[in-house]
Amino acid sequence: MTGFWLVLRRDLSLAFKQGGAAMLALAFFVVTVTLFPLGVGPSPDILARIGPGVIWVAALLSALLSLDRLFQADLEDGSLDLLVLAPLPLQATVLAKCAAHWLSTGLPLIAAAPVLGLLMNMPAEGIWTLLAAMVLGTPSLSLIGAIGAALTVAVRRGGVLLSLLVLPLYIPVLIFGVAAVDAATVGLSVRPHLLLLSAISLGSVVLAPVAAAPALRLALE
Amino acid sequence: MHRFANPTRFLRLADAILPWSAAIAVLTITAGLIWGLGFAPPDYQQGDTVRIMFVHVPSAWMALFIYGAMAVSSAVALIWKHAVADLVAKASAPIGAGFCLICLISGSLWGEPMWGTWWQWDARLTSMLILLFLYIGYMALWQAFDDPQRAAKAAAILALVGSVNLPIIKFSVDWWNTLHQPASVFTLSGPKIHISMLMPLLLMAVGFKAYYVSVLVLRTRAEIMARRIRALRLTYAQAEAAE
């Protein structure tokens, strides 16, 4: 278990030190959402209508943007070889790296989401639900993304391929994330959507490390 | 199963299967099309547009079936390092993507007169579109690696991850209230459509499956040959480099 915390702490400090990607993803998130009022016009009704979708799509893309470095930096400087050889099972290493990725990119996005929700003129109950949906849903973005990142780590120009592989798998998260907020704004129960989001996240906690670990071994062959 | 890990033995089996599957495909698709387009009764609500069903429904079944076949042969390739299974998976992908595309296009053509719209973002249509993206991603991953062995493994992992989508597509019409009608052939209480429409539909389904088998055999044969040519070229290049 100490190995797990070591990998987690290492990745976290790398993400927040100089040259780390944590704050870049957040900046991308904010800028992307800001583009929409400029693009579709500042009409409050339209913004409130598309707000949840825009925020979720921007969150998906910013998670994706920071994913291609999830394993690549380690592959380039050779530390991936050591992580594979380490006594900690590779699946646990993947899980630790996903946890670090979520803490360094997912959490800032969640923190910024309410402010962006206000900018998009979303009602208060919508913002609270958005917050809950993002807390439950964004872990799966890091986990599902790790599968794609592991598969494309050894591929030249893997970034574009990564988005082709990962975005289709993100679609359920997007659908239920937006559906939860829409349900809250019209006064329906948000419970089923939040439960489904949690199910996706919990399922990917189990499946993603199992799929990503052999993909990483393959990259080192 | 391991008997057919030997490509030569697989090729012999393939040669034996191909004439039969091709003949079945031609006969059943011809018969199914003539029956379905010419003799099956028009629907009491939908009129003659219901005949799109004879292409649309079997191709949807095939798109799902082929992804399933791809996932199973990917698992076989990963677990037992089966030499032909990953080629079967690779050869299946474009066929499945083709059927998926046919299903989406014919569904769109059917949707315009019936629902008044070419496209509707409901669960069945969206999940079918995701299936097409999965096929495309799978094929792109094969292209991304120089070394076919590594490409095979990476693609196999992706195929297995993507197979999560299959039950979602199958049950999307039951789980969500959608514009797309729920299952009417494979239900617990038996098929809900009349025998005069069911028969040509099943003929088409058999025909599409036989078509898949024939093209799969052809494509797998080509993949085995391509792999042999690659091995020969590598051997020559190494021999030349050694001189």
C-alpha cells in the first residue's frame, strides 16, 4: 500500500510543479466554456438551456487533453520500466496514477464548475446537481481515459488516436451527467442519473486498471 | 480450437467453407430480396416503406454480432495467443463497420417517411453511432502500430473494452423510452411479426451471416498471405543486410 501512496504523491507533485499540466487543463476548461456565450450569443435563456451540456463537454475535452501525458512522460524518461518492475502490481500503479490525474485535473474542474454555471445563467438547483454529477462522474473520465492513454502510449502522434478511442466511451458519462442537471431544473428526481454515473465510475475503477495494465506492458515490449 | 491456430490448416478449412457459404449467401439474399420486396404484404400502417426492414434489421443484427465475434476472437487471441484469432478479429472490423453504416443509413431513410426526421438522438440510434465510432477506433488502432504483433494485442484490448457497449445497444430500446420500436423478433413470448414478413427477414438474416462468413474467410486468407509476405520480406532484408 505504501507503493500506491508513493506513486500518487509523486504524480501529484509532478502535476503541480513547474511544467505540470494540472492548471493548464483548468485554464482550457474555463476558456472553452467562455467561448460559448461569445459563439451562440449572450441570451440568458439559451445559455441556461445549453449550460450543462457545454460544461460537461468542456470537462470531457480538458480531461482528454491532459491524458496523453498520463503515461507518456514516464515512458520517455524510463520511469515506466521501473514502475512495471516495482513490487506494486501494475494495476495498482495505474489506479494510483488515475487517482493523481483526477485529483490534479478533475478536482479543479469541479471547483470551477459552479462559477461557470453562474456565468451560463444556470439556476441554483441545476448548479448543485452539476456539482454532484461531476463529483460522481469525473473519476470515470480519468479511469476510462487511462485505458486509451495506455493503448496509445507507444504510438507516434497518439493524441489524435487517443481522442478517437476514448471519446465514444465517454458518451454515457456525458449523457447521464447532462440528464441529471436537466432533471433537476425541471424538478424531476436526479437520483437515477446520479446512481448511473456512480455505477459507471465504480465499474471503471474495476475494469480500467485491468485493461490498462496489459496495454502498458505491451508498450514496453 | 488450437487445431486452427495453424494458418495452413485454417486455409484448408477456409477453402472448404468458402464455396458453400458464398452459395448460401447468394441464394438466400436473392430469395429474401425477391420475397421481401415483391411478395411480402405491405404493413397496415407503414405501407411499402416497411420493406426497408428486410435490409435494416438484419444489418443491425450483423453489426452487433460481428462486434461480438470480434470481442470473442480478441479474447481468444489474448488468452491463448491464438495466431489466427487476431487476424479474424482484424478482418471482421471493416465488415462490421460496413453493416453498421448500412443499418444507420437505411434506418435514416426509413425514419424520414415514418418519423418525419432523418435522425433522432434517441438511445438506439445514438448507441449504434457509438458502435460505428468503436469500429473506426479499432481499425485506426490497428493502423497506428508498425509491428503487427503489438497492434494485434492493443486492438484486442480495445475490442474487449468496447464490448461493454453491446448490451447497452441491445437493451437500449427496453431501458429508455425511445422513438425506435422495441424488439419484435427476439422476445420471450416469441416473434411478434407475422410469418409472411418473418420468413423473408430470416432469409435475409441467414444470407447476411453467410455473406459475413464468406468475406471473413476471404479477408482472413488475405491477412495470412500478407503476414507471410511480410515475413519473407523481412527475411530477405536481413539476409541482404548480413551480406
